[in-house]
Amino acid sequence: MSSSIASGAAIGPDWELDYYSRPILEPDGKKRWELLICSTPEVGEDGAAIGDTFQWLRICPAASVNSLWLREALEQALVEAQAAGFAPPRRLRCWRASMRTMVQRAAEGLGMELVASRRTYALVSWLEQRQRQVYPAEEGYLVGPLAPPPVAIRPVPVPLPEAARGESWCWASLPLEALASAGQWRSSFSALVPLPAGLDPQATVPGVRLFGGSRALAIAGWVAGLEPVRLEIDGRQLVLEAGLEDRWSLGNLAAEEAEAARAAFALARQQAAGLQFLAVQAQDGDQQFEGFWLLRDLPDA
């Protein structure tokens, strides 16, 4: 069986992929491996998700974990997506650095660009739901880890590339209800996420505005290529996490400012589902954006 995206064919939303072991022991004593694929939800004019979302799952025998099995599974997913009325994606996002090479090999020739990115919010939410509700009910579920997980060594934040640096930046905040119309805002580069249901419309969403002057459009293009994921405070630095493991320093903060920002991000996790935003504009007072991204502070599953 062979399936690839034909030139000129209709293109659907991006796909988000996770191919990894789960906390379940199979009868042969080996951990279960699963392939999870979902399409990135499209955002309507009211900020909510529109249309159906493609979700696809396959269990992989531990002895078959390789790029050949994964390629065949991707081909099958494309076939079943088409049969269900979903157009194929142009891009495939993979968020595990350890699986990037295998996914790259499997996707070669299928017409999908691999994007190494943690901007896979729908997939992480789905995986969290399975970890809470599905895996604990499975036979062979591992109640706790067999050994303490290794402590990840986080890269030291580095300054943004020269081409992506603005002239200045400032803090900003918006009520959740204002972001519902973000899809209608004028922006040369943007990436939105559906606003979770059931939140207080007046909940405050924190963010950062980068001002680039005459270079604002070019800066927005560079930021888009960085795949921005979330903002955080590391010590007294404002850090933009992006891509798979990239951590970019946006600036140094005074101690009180850093603590206030840390508290604002924590409050957003509690009241606004971790939503944040990053905007690029030419200057303060502009009514349009050169770039606007909704971000979410979610665990890396």
C-alpha cells in the first residue's frame, strides 16, 4: 500500500503526532507503544474550534518500533482520513526530540513537511486525557514509574537571533473575551488556538508585545519560523520557549517585575487554561499586528 499527497490536492489542517511508549505492560512484558495522530483544530471567528478534528490511534508491537512500521501507519492514516472526508495535511508536527529522526524517515516521500515543534496543544491535551482516563483502566497499567525519570537538562536561554530582535518590548494583557475575535485581526503572520470552553470571559491572559519599527514584518516572519510555544520566567529572565528545546531570552527583569510576571503566568494557568500571547508590531499605538500568536503553558506530557 502506498499513499502520498498529490500535487494540487486540497490541503487540510496540520497533523500533530506522538509515537512513544505508554505506562502499560503487555503480556510479553514489554511496554506498549502507541501512535497518536490528531489534526490541529481550526479556529472560528468566535475563537472556538470549528469543524471536526481527525483523531487516529494505532498500537505498535514493541518489536516493530521502527520507521518502516511508522511509514505504513502514516500511509494508512492518510487513507482513512481521506475516506472520512479529511483533506491531507501539508505539515506534520512532532514534539519528541528523541523520535524526530524516525518520524522524518517515515514521512519522507509522503508529501508532508516535518516540523519539529512543541506547538502541539491539541495532541498534548488528548494525551493528558488518556493518561487520566484511559491508561489506568487498562490491564497491565503501571501505577508508578519503575525508576525515577531522568531529570531533563534544559538549555540555557540565549538571545534571540539578530534577525528576530525587536527594538523594544512591553508587557500586555487582554481579557479572554477580547481574544475571541483574534481571527479577525489584521496580521501578516499568526497562529491561534481554540479558546477552551467554560472559562470566565473576563479572565486575564498575559502576553508580550515586541516592537520592530521598519523591520517588524521581517521579525514576525522569523518568530513564526521559531515555532513559539510559551513564555516563562527563568530566574530574572523573560524566556520564550519555542521549537523542540529552544529557549530564547527576551530580556532581563528586576526582581519585583520577575516575581509579578511569574504570578501572572501562574494565575493564567489556573483561570485561563494557561493561555498567553505574543505580538509583533511596528510601534506602540499601531492598530494592526505583523505577527500574533496564541500560546499555551501546558505540561510537556
